[in-house]
Amino acid sequence: MRRGTLLVDLAIALAVTILVLILLPGLAVVAILALAVLIVCGVSFAVVAWRRRGASPTARRRAPAPR
């Protein structure tokens, strides 16, 4: 996944979290759900970073163009 895509996902998650906090009653329950959404997003970022870091340096380099 690209970094831009992940940032869009995070922005959507934050927007949904804010809307839920504003629109739904039961602030404590909603706050728990909002924290869960943020944790899931954080885990998603961590997994992507872990996969990127775990890739071999040769896999990240592009092959030279044929002449």
C-alpha cells in the first residue's frame, strides 16, 4: 500500500470517529469504539511498516532498464 492511501484511510477513520462521537448518545461506549478504530489504524500502519522494513534491499531496488 502507498503512504498516501494509508493517510486517506486514517483521515476517513478520524472523520467517522468524530461523527460518531457527535451524533450518537452514550459517550463512553462511543469513545471505546473510537479508540478501537484508532488502534486498528495504528496496527495497520505498523504492519505495513514492518513488511516494508522486512523486505530485502534488492527487492526494493528497481532492475536496470534493458539497453
